[in-house]
Amino acid sequence: MTSTLLKGLRVVELCEVWAGPMAGSLLGDLGADVIKVESFPRNSMTRPLATVQPWPGEGPAFERSPIHHISNRNKRNIALNLRSEGGIEAMRRLLREADVFFEGYSAGTVEGLGFGWEVAHELNPNLIYLSLPGWGAKGPYQGYVTLGSGLDAAAGHTIVRGYPDRPVEDTQPIYHSDATGALAIVFAAVTALQQRERTGTGTFVDISQIEVLNWHLPALVADWAVNHRRQERVGNTDPLIVPHRCYRAAAGEAGEDSWVFVAAEDDAQWNALAGAVGHPEWAKRGHPWATITGRLAHRDEIDGALAEFVASGTAEEIADRLSSAGAIAAPAVAPWSLLSNPQLQARNWLQYVDHPYVGTQVFPGFLWEVEPDEPSWDRPSGLVGECNREVLADLGFSEAEIEDLYAQGAVGDRYG
């Protein structure tokens, strides 16, 4: 079973893509009853009607999108047309009974649908209302639309990550704001609930995703403000540490690329590294590489020497040799190598989840373990409108009224 820390709390999620949906999953992991409201008849961005890389299996592509599955566990799904009278009424009833509501559209979108803070607070004075537009709910950027790529660029992160010999735009489509935004929502929801315990009333929380991200990148601004110095892209190196880099090792048994990360932060680690490499003289007094300043001045020569050594064995062999001697070294592994990681296996972190359309898949586990509850993926990613009837009945709709909602297109269970 999932944790019971938030058992008894109802959370309504009106979000798409990653940050908001992941926050809903985390709240569900903690035991909250999370009801995910999906748009209908318009499909959400992570439910494409056709995709070039769906998981194999039976059924429509919008039920087999990997990114949707990963960020939407432990929720009940309902698909509403919020531009219909029936959909509006269902949403109003959801908000009346919710403890927490959070929405992740551009500022003004949800207000335009008739569910802004003032309306929601009147419906339910105890409601915690979290708004998380990319730029915040107010300000000159109100209404601007963005996703993680835009936030990453606007925060200055894009221009400093990556490799100095490659174009600025040559970065992986993995954005830090997706993680920071999700965790900020969970933190804000839990702290606002604590405040409600003291005050007896709900509150509005304006979360600007760009402002949350900026706090994770303080060096970018501080280095300029204090030193008038612009940070450059450094790839795998560190301006103040030599060595600090990924080196190509010998190919593995299957002939695949093999890389190992090596670093020595201080003289003790450098001494261990030099001995393990077979050149203890590199750390002897008088050698130009024996001091931190000397190593900084001879980065290229050191990199060349270590590249030659690392190429003599596989990444695993080199990493074991160096780390056992007291230096810093670790093989660079592919994402799928997590499947055989002994630490993750011992902690039962990987989750094997059954789904009616994609079969059994392996998923990342949970951010925390809460004793005595055993974390679990109680609900896989829900089908479109999978819990329509269940949730609507909870809200007091009769079977006849639910049938009428389907007939008028206020709710649905498929796209296209």
C-alpha cells in the first residue's frame, strides 16, 4: 500500500506534461486521494493521438505514451469538458470537496474557465489553491506560455550546460525545472495544509516555476554580481579541480563504448590516484603536478596521461582500481544499467507495474520510504476517463445524470 501520511485528503490536479503531474503522483504516493482532471475532447500533450515511439501493446497510442505513464501513478482519472455545463458542474463539485487544488496552465487560463481563486474560495473556504504558471500568476509576463525548455533558457541554465565545443542548443531535452517545480508543489501543499490547521481557512499559493528554478542556480547570478564574470560551459570538467573529467575506457565485452569519470579534489586523493596509475612520482614534492595550483596549470597534460591509462581497461576495471586506492572514480552507465544496480535492487526501488495496454513495465521507484508503510504503485497510469463514473458517483451524480453527461460530451473516455 502507499503511505498513509496524507490519507483522508483529497487533491484535485489540473495539469499537463511533467512538473504538475509528477507532483500529483508524489502526493498520491503519500496517501492522498488524487483526482487527475484531464481535458476532453482535447487530448493532453503527453497523450498524443499518434506517436512514433509508443510502448508496444494493444490499444490507442494515447494510452501507450511512456512520459505519461511515468508521471501519473497513484491517481484517479476523470476527463472533463470544462467548456460544457455538465463539465463545469462536475468541476465545481470537485472543488467543494477538495482539500488541495493545483493547476499548471499559463496565468489567466483557469480564471477564463471560471475556476480562479476567488471562485474556488467562495465554493470552498477551506481549499488550498496552488497556481503554478511558468512565470507566476501576476506580472508583465502574465499569460505567456512556456514549458521546461523555455524555463531552462530563461534562467540561464541552457547557456551554461553542455560542452564548450558544441553549439549552445546542443543539450539533452531533460529540464531541471520539471523536478524543481514538482517538489515545490508538494512542499507548498503540505505547508499550506499545516497553516490551515492553525487558521481554519484555505489559502492561495502563487508558484512561479522560473523563480523556483532560479534558486537552484545561484552561482549564475552571484558570479556575475560579485565578480562580473560570466560562467562558461565546462562539460564534464571543473574549473577548480584537476583531474575532473570523463575518459574513454576500453570497450566492454559486447564492444560498446565504455567511459569512466575520474577526479581528485585534494592532494591526498591525487596521491592515491598517482599510485594506482603506477606513477607515484606525480605526487612527489617538486613534481609540477604535485600541488593543486600545479595541476590547474597542467590540465591538458594530466588529461592526456590519464586518458592513456584509462584506455588500458574497461570502465568498471579502472573505476574499481582507482576508487579502492582512495581516488574518485565511477563508470558512466547508460540509463538501463539502473536495472541491475545492486543498491537499487537491495532497496526494492524498481517497480514492476502491470497495465492493460502495455503489459508489465519497469518503472522508477519512490522518492522516500516511510515506515511502517511499504511504498507501492497502487494505481498505474490511468486510462482516459477511467474513473469517470466512480468519481462522479462520489460527487452525488446519479447513474442517469452520468449517462447524460456522456451524451452531452461533458465527460469522455477516449480521444479522436
